[in-house]
Amino acid sequence: MEIENQVSLPHLMEAHGEALEKGQKALAEVNLKCISQKVTPMGDSLETLAFYLSQEVTNHGEYLKGEAQKNFDSSFNALYQGNLVGKVAHFAAISAILEAAMLEDCDEIHIIDFCIGNGVQWPSLLEAVSKMNKRLKLTSIKSSDDENSDQCVWNFDDTKRELCEYAKSCGLKLMVEEKGLEEIVSEIKITNKTVARKVFLAFNLMIGLPHMGMLRNRRKNALEFLKVAEDLIKNCGSKGMITFGDGDVFDKLKNSLNFKSFYEGNLVHYKALLESIESQFSEKFSKARIACEVLFIAPCISSCDWLQTWEEMKSDGDFQAEISLEGGSLSKNVLMEVKEVLRGCESSYQARIEGGNENELVLEWNGTQLLRFSIWKN
């Protein structure tokens, strides 16, 4: 059976993509039903990928998700601590913000975070800022009422309380708030005109990282955030920067010639991601691995969502960041420290700096890109 799956699954998955591309939805569903009969989440990365792909026509995944939800916090911690993609993105952002802020004559560091979640990214930055004799303000962007499908599973008030308690233990006075993007724009413009203090702005955006799970339609909102951030940094008189950790597959596939290549690129990406997660769990912890996957990875593995994204790309095309800020580059120290984070995993993970200004950090798993981290500043 294992040998048969290695041979038949790739063909069935390819046929499913071809059927979707031709608009043959009934045939696509038949292919998924055939796949679902051959797989379980206990297999290798290919079988696991096929299992999650087939959940569009079965309800097995809902039962697993319901069971995993009982251990949500433990599953989150296991995935975040074990899988290095999110940790590298957060580490690179914090390092870049601290390096830039230390070079500026500023009284306050104001971080505007696109999605603060449970605040897991920020404790190490709080420790560092507590030694810099600067004020710190942390603002999370509040989702609008029509973004219900994007709502974060974390409670902002809980996150605020925990961060403030941690800051207090470090001897740091921290302000944490949640505001809408338009409100932030007005506040920054008014503050720069009426207040004499010098503020360093850091706009932080993380999307598509494994521990973040599925946030529908989040990319368009994220790119709007980037445009606003660029405008404020360029035109409001404050020194500032943008940090952008992109774990989404889109950046690699934006130039796909057809849906078939876009679909296959998604399969390659999520197979590599599942392999990287599998590597952190021994066989006896396979149930813990499945809990992490069904909560955070499986919702992203959907050929229907991929097809919708592809159709939106063709009709709109406004899915990529075009930032004209030319300042900012990642120091070699950041790369060296990232490689320290990867110590012991160098045979599978590879990290390097790219970009015309050397402002991009790429993280790969066995040659497949899982993260592109970028910075821009004035």
C-alpha cells in the first residue's frame, strides 16, 4: 500500500489540479474522494499533504480539529518552539528594529504591529529596550467589522495584560493599545505636528507563518498596511522602517503561467512545510504533530482557496508589495545570529541574504523557500 501510494498519489493530485483548471468540478471531487480513501494523517509528508487536501470532501479533519482544539495552547507552543520559520522571522525583525533604533536620536520607539496575536514575538524586544533608556509603545491594528473571517483567535486584552506584566518585570514602562489603521494614520500625523519628542516608527507585518494559521483574504489587507506604512514614513517627518516576514507561498508563484503551475507550486510548498514540521516530532509524538497540523497548517491546504486566489490574481493583480523606500539593509550580524538559531539543522534549513540592497533574508527547507523576510527604511 505504501509503495502504491507513492506512485498513485502524485498522479491523482495532478489530475485533481488539471480538473480544476478545466472547470471540471465533478471530476475534481471524484479525484479527491479517491485520494481520501488511500491516506491517513499518520503517513509521510506526501500522504499527510494528500490527506489534508482531501478534507474538502470528507469530515475527518473536523473531528481531528475538534480534538486538537482541546490542547490549543500546547499545540501552538509546540509548533512555534519547534518549527524555525516563525522564530527566524521574529528574530530577524527584532534584531533589525533594535539595530535601526539604536542609530537614531529618538526618545520613543513606536511599533505598529499588523497582527499582535498572543504577543509571542515581543518579550525579547521588551528586555532589550528596557536597557536603552527609551519609551516603548506597541500598537496592534484592529480588524474592521467586515473582516470576521480574519479575526484572531487570541484575545487582545489578555495579550496586553501579559506584555505589560512582562515589561514591568523588566523595569520597562510599556503602552499597549489596539486601534484601526485610519486612526493610527491620524494620530501619527497630528503627533508629529504638535509634539516635540522624537519617535522612531517601526511597522511590523507577519503573514503566512506556520503558527499563524489561515487568515482568509489577509494578503490584501496586509498590502494596504504596507502602503500606509510607506506613506507615513516618507511624508510625516519621522524616522522609521518596515519589517515584513512573508511565509506565504504567493511570492514564489505570482508569475505562474496557469493555474496548474500555481496549484503544483502550492503542493511543493506545503509538502516541504509538513516535512519540516515532521522533523521536529519523533514517531512516538505523532499525535502531537497531527494536532499542530490540523489547527494551523491543514486550513491552508485547500485547492478551492488556491483556485479563488488564482482567479483574484488574474482579475485584480494587486497582490504584491511595491515599496519604494530605498534605505535599509540586513547586517551580516543578523545573518550570523540566524544561523546560530539554525545550529544543528543546517543540513535541512538554509538561510541567505538577497535583494538589491541586501534587505531580504530567505529561509529554505531542502531548497524550498518557506520564508522571505524584508526590511525597508528611510
